[in-house]
Amino acid sequence: MNRFWKWTAGIFSVLLMAAFAVLSYMAGSPKDAYGMVRYALPHMHRGTLRLGSDAPDARIVALDGITRFHIRERTQQRPLVLVFGSFT
Amino acid sequence: MQIYEDYKDHADFLTVYVREAHPTDEWQMKSNVKDDVCYAQPKTFEQRVAIANDFTKRYKFPLPFGIDEMSNAANDAYAAWPERLYIIDEGGRIAYRGGMGPFHYTPAEVRGWLAARYGAVKHEAPKSPAGVAPASASGAAAPAPAATPAPVAPAK
């Protein structure tokens, strides 16, 4: 039994290292792999919206930091292309 | 930006600034330093507004622009982070749902949707010196607010 657990732990460790190596390669470096796991993955979600479902509304603030409007206010006449993103 | 210029007479556009993807206090990338795009993750709404204004001024960003509140309500509703594209039709329904950025952020799909509805807009390939790759003749690349490349699939 002891040997079983040693093998299991060994294989698991090797797989873990391999996964981290692949992730490091994909991300560019081990530091970036850590950043991806630590900061990106927790915030990335596929979401539940489907084609044809009602678009959710949300309040948005204009660049002046004061004026507020709702996404749905902009969807009554023409299609609305929504582009989400940040600076960095 | 080209998509906006091509279809702004047919569709409305709205860019929504959401929480930073590669701030200095989280997962900063070398490209952020190289491009001088170094910001900490905003802790206050005023900081978020300031960064959004820096972005639009730096790139003379022409699209209508809005900022998600600190509750991240828009981001959560649309699973938007770090970057994502949607089209909402006149009836308020999701007509196009882009994949999660940066790997599945595909402005060409938005262009395709708009082209199918309003007709394709063709661009002449720019005249460029030999050896210099011309820009996309289709003009498919639309601006993502992200100005720095993602690790694998760079965001435009």
C-alpha cells in the first residue's frame, strides 16, 4: 500500500510539473503562468448568456465620471455592438 | 476601429471599460512596461475613470465609451473580463456572443454578423513598400480596449 501511494504521489507530481511547464510555455514564462492561475482564471467565466436570450442591463458611467446610463437604453433602434475590455 | 467606421451608420457601438487585465499589482506583463501601460488595479471609481480617460485620450478612441461601476455589474452580467464582444439586436436580445478573450476574441465575427445584415464593406489594400506586410484588407481588426498583447493570442 505504501508503494501504491508513493507511485500515485510521484505520478501526480510529474503531471503537475508537466502541466505547469506547458502553461509556462503558453503564457511565456513561469511567472506569467503563475499570474494566469492566480489572477486571470478566477475572473474568466464563460457566462450563461445564450443567443436569443434577453440582454442583461447594467448601469454604465460616462467618461466624465458622473453621467450614468443603461446599456438597454442603447438597444432600441439599432443593433448594439458591445466591446468589453480594459487598458492593460 | 475599422468596423466602427464601416458600420456606425447601421449599428450603435459601446465600449465598456471593465477591471484591468494586467495591472502592476497583479499579473503585469512585459509588454505593459514596453508600451508604458502601467496601472494598478483601481481601488476607487475615480481611479477607474482616470484610467479610462487615459486610454481614450492616448488612442483617440472614437467609439462611444462607458465605464463599468466598481460593483462590476456589467462585467458580471456579460462575463466580460478580460475582453469580450456581443451584439444586442433591436429587440434587446443577444444576437451575437463572442468567446472569452483573449483567445476567442474575434472581431472578424462581429464584422461577419454586420456584413451579413448590412452588406460587406471592402477596403482596398493599402499601397505599401515591398517587404512591408499590408494591413488586413478586410479591415477585420476592431479595437479592443486592451492595448497590450495577451500572452498567447494578442489582443489588437
